[in-house]
Amino acid sequence: MVDLTRRRLMETSVAAALGASVAGVASAEHAGEIEESDTPGAPSVKGSLKRFSTTAFGAEVTGPFVFQDGSLLHSVQHPSRDNPAPFDKAGVGYFKGFQFDFGGDNDDFTEVGIPDTDEKQGQVRSDNGEFTMLVQEEDEINGGAERLGVAQTPDGTNITKENFAGTFYAGNAAYNPDCNQFVATNEEGTEGYLFTNWENTPGSITRVPLSQNDDGEWEADLENAINVINTEPFREIGGTLINCYGDLSPWNTMISAEENYAHPRVSFTHTVGEIVEAGTGAGLIGGCQFWNRPNPLGIQDAINTYFEDWDSDDPNNPIDSAPDDVVNYDGGSVWEAQGYWALGGVEFLAYHLGAEPVDQADGNSTNTTNPIGEGFPNPYDYGYFVDIREPAADPPRPIKYYVMGRAAWECPDFQSDLKTVYGASDGDSKGIYKFVADEEIPSYDDPMDVAGTLYAPKITNDAASVADSGTRNSPAEVNLEIEWLELGHATNGEVESWIAEYDDVTQVDYLETHAETDWTEDLSTALVEADLEVILNGNRNYITNEEIVEWADQYETRGPDNVDEELRRVPFLETRAAAKEIGASIEFNKAEGVDSVDGAGPGDFVYFGISEFNDDLANGTGDIQMDRVDGGVVYRAELERDYNVSTLEPVIVGPDFTDGPSDADDALRNIDNVYTMRDGRVLCCEDGFGGPARSYPNDGLYVYQPNVMLDVDSVALDSTGTADLTVNALPAGFSGAKVSVSIAHPEVATITGVEFADALGLTESEISDDGATATLKFSDVDKNVQAGTIDLAIASLSLTSQSTGTTDLTVEVHAMDDEDGDAIGAEARSGVVVTGPPTVVGEEGPTDPDGDGRYEDLNGNGRLDYDDVKLLFEHIDSDSVTLNKAAYDFNENGKLDYDDVVSLYEEV
């Protein structure tokens, strides 16, 4: 069948324009995506939102950074060339004369109006300081040896369209500045290095010395600025690709995220298993399979030509098993290899690494399909978080965290436990991921020894899916509950060694592996043959389809830690494909933001930005099947004690694109980067540019002020204990409040007392007769609580255990006023009370060392050991055990028996 298919398609492909670039190719459609309508809660905000600025026409707002003194900086990415100077060139600037005061309240700036004239639309506007460019694209730097944001060949030739024929990713070199992170070199934060990502292929990261002058204004030292990617340490790791957003690590280094849009192995939510079952990748295959194709960006034109007469209903069609839902018959665009368009610049990346530009002809004015051999880049080198260690060194040292997974990373969020990292992968039908290191990441002397576990998300609540709930719910009204699926465990060095096995693969291998014709005799025919073979059976130069399916089969039968050694690489090098194969929820559309406040700990929030809530989030497949909101959603997730997050709560919901200007003009639309300031407010950047909803085309920067949070602790009780009631922030001060705290099941625990904080002047409390509810009233008559107060202790509630079990501890805010008497927008966060069984012997009560709800540590010494097994055996008939069977049901059969002793022994 394969030979017949190739022969038939060859007959219709003799005139294929294989080397042409592609523009405007129709995307494959998503199965059953619903039409946008008037979605409940779109737009809406839990808290308040205020527009700080609008950017110049054509530009995105990217790379926000707030300095220690409160100054705000961001990038102006790909502005229109028709804007007046300086806003006709990409660059990085700051708002001269303005500083946030970090009081937690948006009263420290004036909201800017909408850009309702051409003049306003052509510039960066704010009513808070003057936006002043610090650096701009292709500025001369490094003593004139380089241009800002421009990659070079090893001999110092600038890789630009003036010097080489071909295609860049995302337009011109240095046209797409994104992330900015300032690494201070003094305690005052007034001197240091500004690291900036430039979103191109080859990728670029610049380091610019930055300092404040005597007037407190920022100045850039271009003479001593460098493109760090043009240094030898970066070439040694293969350079970088599509450097997008990033993070400032807890150890004060720039983390750059490689947004490898070309990594999709299979389009949208389809799986590699579907390709293997169908016996063809037609209609399914993703762009990564054409990485080492000569002129890889030309593959979409080639596909259109090969399949222009394809009719999946034709009984004589040799490729009749591709799903109809990915077929678009209009205009000859049959189907799209997802991510193919990000293959632009791959050959320029080869030149950057030192490969001979053998595909260049006519004085570098023509790009041919002559294959590049030695020095061609390894695709598995790209799509990682890059940590720029020793940021002040000449040159700085880059480390890629291969063990954290390969994706189209928009950004990471490195947590303050120094182990946990959350990552957002941008694009259609992508994911959010989690990595947890075994030890603190900076504690490893050699970063190649960093070891840990990579996880993918599984959305588990029925309300997120019309198929499970019977109702297509609004994303504004439903939390997403996450279970994290372990993909695998490895060390950074192990993954690096797996990658190295593909280092010698070149464009020559694409032809010689997949074509029957000798390319040196007939290059055009060999290229067609190779393309068709890859479409049908996959690219055999890299990890094969069969290897991915076999890994998934072993994962299901043996678990992630027991797959064959040679298959352990699969989830780290083919992260998205592997996650989809085991049923993870890889259907998020444009996950473009993740951030938490520096130093965040349990109880603080991580914010996730989903730029568009549509496509595979709003169709009839997968775990998320909800109503459609083209304007996107910002979620927040509370960090738990182990820095896990398990619930995504919508806090900002953008407009429907069917909404008019009255709803959309002042709403956050198509969230991009999110940046959490130290006072808990969140900078929200837009990536929408126009659209039908607004009366103006410009993107903006908004500041989200969360509601005041009234929080009660979760506690574990042996017999008695306390739960503290706190307010996270009071930006407008506080005069008084009335709240109640209730225990859902007083048969498990009761409230027995209330002790107020000394700072409160007038206080009053009342506890119900059954101990289920405490009502608290308090007032700051002595003016001890000032505006901007953080983490105010209100009261401590005494709790008493009544029986073994778990019960919710809920808070209700009846009234809360600020120091001017105005109502405070407040939200309450509930806690949980877990009560343990009574002492079996001695004075120490049993404990639950692993937090699974069963009390393995019967003797209360803080660990599981043989003495605990002996105690259970000897006291299995005692009241302390029989009256608390849930605590000792180790075999989970719903009763107490001697097999529980055996099960506990097996855990020792």
C-alpha cells in the first residue's frame, strides 16, 4: 500500500513547488468546535482591573519587569513600521518618572484612556510617566562588533536577510523582543545586567549593563552590551531557538524559555497511536517530522501539492483513513502539519553553529534544497528552559534543563522551595506541566546531576466537560481540578546523553533514509519520495512512532518507572506526544503565562494565563469541553504545603469576540505574559491586536488587584489545636468586620474558643451551642492597622477533636470596611480539619507520615517502623483501633482484618 501510495502521489506532484515558503495556509479544523455566543461571565473579574498603558500599533506588550524602586519596564514587540519614531522599531523601554508604591492598591497610578485616534494608536501611551526607549533592534553593541538581538556565524557574519536568502521565524532578526529580567549587582538594585530574549530562530539573548543615574533614571551601556548567544558556551549547547518569556530564578539568574513551536509530532489532540493504527500520518502528522528536510518550511506547499486532489470519500483513494475533521478542502489546502511554520530559520540556525551554507546560491541571494550535512542542528537540543548561570561572567554560562521536558515553552515559574517548576507551553492543544526535583536545584554541584520527575496534567472534574456533566459550562463559573500524571524520572545528564545520540543526523539523512532515488542524481525526485515516506510512516531519523506507542503500552502495564531503559527518553524528548498517549489533558490553547510572587509559599497563588479559550477547549473531545471565550482566561492556583497545585480558579475572563466595545474596550483580552509584583498585584500583558470586539486595535498592559483574602488554616488535630484566621492584604486599610467561621461536621471537631490579635481594639465573639460556628466582630478603633498592611492576624480559633475524620472549615464575610468606611471586596478561603485516632499505647498519638489518611505510625515516633506493625498486631481488637477503622484499613477493603497487618508490614 505504501509503494502504491507513493507512486500515485508522485504522478500528481511533478510540478511541486517544494522550495517555496508558505503564507496564509488554512489551518486544519478542530472537531466540533462550538460557535462563540454570549458566555456567562465573559468578561468578568474577581477583584479589579485597571489599564496602565496601551502599546504602539502592531505591537504586543511583552517582557514586563518591575525594578526594586518600582520602575516599570517592558518590550515593544514587532510594532508597525508605519508608526512614528521611535515606535516604528522594536525595543525595550521604561516609564520615566513613575514608580509603583507596592501598597497593593491600584490607586498608585492613573488609568489611561483608550487610543481613539491614529496619533494615540501609533505610540506607547500612559498617564504615568513617559515611555522611554533604552535599547532598540539592531543597535550597535559590543564596541561595534555586534548588533543588538542579531545572531552571527562563528566568523562574525550577521545572520540577516541582507546576508542570507531564506526565511526567519517571525519576520526579521531582532524584531521580537520578549522577556526582560534584571539581575542586580548591588544591594540597592540600581546597577546590574538587563537580559532580554529576542524571539527568533536562531534565538537570541542579550545582556545590557543598566544603571540609574543621579536623577534616578535608567541608562543602558550599549558599548559593553553583548549577544550572549554569540559566545562559545552557547554554541557548545547548540545555541537557542525562539527565546520567548522567562523567569528570574530564586538564585537570581535569568531563565530563558525556548518556545519550540515546531515540536508537535501530531496535530492538535490526535495521538501517535492514531497514526500507527491508520498506517499513515496523512492529516495527522505534525511539523517536527520535517525538521531535517531540505528547506523545511516548504513542506506545507509540498503537502498542498501532493494532496490537492485528495478526496477522502473516493473509494480509490489510497490514503482513506485520515480523519475528516482535519481536512479543509477549500483553496487546495488539504491539511496542516501543525507547527510547520516555526521551521523557518532552522537552516540559519545551522549557519550560526558553523555549518557550511551549501543551500545558498547566486551569491547568497537564492535558497535551494541542496541538503546541509555536517553541523546541522539536532531538534532535541531545543524546547527547554535555559538558566544563565554566572550572569556577570564573561562569558556567562548557560545550562539547559533537559529534564524538565521539551515543549513550546512560553515561560516557567520556579518556586521558592527550589525544587518545583511550573511551565506553560504555548500554541494550539498544548499543556501546562510540572517538574519536581529530588533536591534543591542550586544544591547540585553539577547542573547535569539535577534529578527529578516530570508531570503532565489531567483535568478530572465532570463540570469541565459537557460529555460528563451534560452541561456545557462557562469557564468563568467552573474551576479546573488537576491530577498530575507522572511521565518519568531522570537526571539532566541522562537526558542530555539521549539527545546526543541524534547529534549526527543531517538533511542528507532525510533524503538517504526515506527516498529510493539517489539525491545526488535527482534531488527533486528524491525530495518528493522522502516527503511522502515521512508523511506515511514517520521520520525514522529520530524517535519513531512505534517507540512512542511502545513506551505508552509499557507505561500502562508497568508504570512510569519500569519501562525499558531505551524508552525512558520518550517523555523527555517527545513530551507532548507522550503525555497525549497516556491520556493527559493536552488541550489548552495558548498557555502564555505562569507566575507567582517572588518567595511564594504555601497559601500563595500561581497565576496561569490561557490566551484563548477555544479550539480543543470548546469542542466535543478531551477532558475540557466548555463554553467558548475567544478573549481567554486567567486562572490562579493556591500553592499547597508541598508546592503542588490542584485547582485552577478563573479570576479574569476575557470578552467573547461577539461582544461589542461597551464590554470589550476595558476588558483584558488575550492574556500573554503575567508578572506578579511583590505586593500581590499582577501585571497582565495582551496579545490580541485588534479583533472584532474592540473599538481600537492596540494591545495594553493591565494591573490586576486581587480581592482581599480572608483565610483560615487547615489543621491536623490529635485532640486539640488551633486554626489562625488572617487577612492577606489591606491596601486601603481597615476599620472593622463581621465574619463567621463554621465546621461542617461538628461530630468530627468543634470550635471551643476564640482569641483575637492584640492589634484589634474592639472585639466580640460568640460560639454556637454545638461548637459548629463562631461569629466574630472586630474594629480597629486604635488605628493600629495601616493601609498596605500584609498578612494581618485576626484571631486564633481553638478546636477540639470529637472523632476521627475530615471536615471543612469555612469562612463567611458578612461585612468588611476600609479605613474610609467603604466596603472591601473580600473573598474567603476555607480550610480543612483532619482529626486522628487516639493513642494506641503510651502518650504519643499515631501520625500519618505520608498524608494518605491512614495512620502507619502507630507509636507516634514520626516514622513507620517494625514496632508499628507489632503494635497493630497486638492491639487490633482494642477500642482505639476498632473505633477508627478508616485510620488502619491499610489494604483498603473497608474493614479491619489481619491483612491490614500484612499490608502495613509490606510498607516497612
